[in-house]
Amino acid sequence: MEPEDTIDYNLRKTWFNISKMYNRTASDYMGSMSLAMIVLNIDMFEGTPSTQLGPNMGMESTSLSRSLNKLEDLGVIERKPDPVDKRKSIIHITEAGLKSREIAKKCSS
């Protein structure tokens, strides 16, 4: 049996092509598909705890932390301390982030 004959080969190849397409589009705006997905998963009004984003998106904490740092450097998000538990931080979208969110929504639909 050739690798091309297996289901998993075709699924991986298809997902890779989809990922390339989204990343190509995302690179014109803020960097990558994963950064756009983070922006889409943050609550626009109340923010989202950083500890909740990773499990929601299936991302490792080190990758998420690196991505959040990049988004913060770009001015797309800001971290604020949780008013109840000062050990936590809440991720909020900035005005620039709202514009990025709209672009990401248009590209993902």
C-alpha cells in the first residue's frame, strides 16, 4: 500500500494545505492563523483569563505565552490583573485588536 492510499495521509495533506492558505492570508495582517484564532477566542467585553485560553484552543502554555507576548507587542491585546485573584491575568482586546478581530472574522468565514 502506498502512503497516498491511506486516509491519514490525505487528511494531513488537506489540513496542511488549509493551514498554508490561512497562514498566507494572516501574514498580510498580524502573523499567523494561531494569532488570529487567539484574538477570536477572547471575550470582547469582559476579557478572558489567560489560563482559560490554552485549554479552549488546545495550545500548550509555552506556545500560548509566546503568542500572547507577540499580540501584546503588536498592541492587539493587553493583560490586566484579575480583580478577584491577583495571581491571574485577564486578556483584553484593545481598539487595534477589535480591528484585527473583524479582519480575522471575515477571513475565517
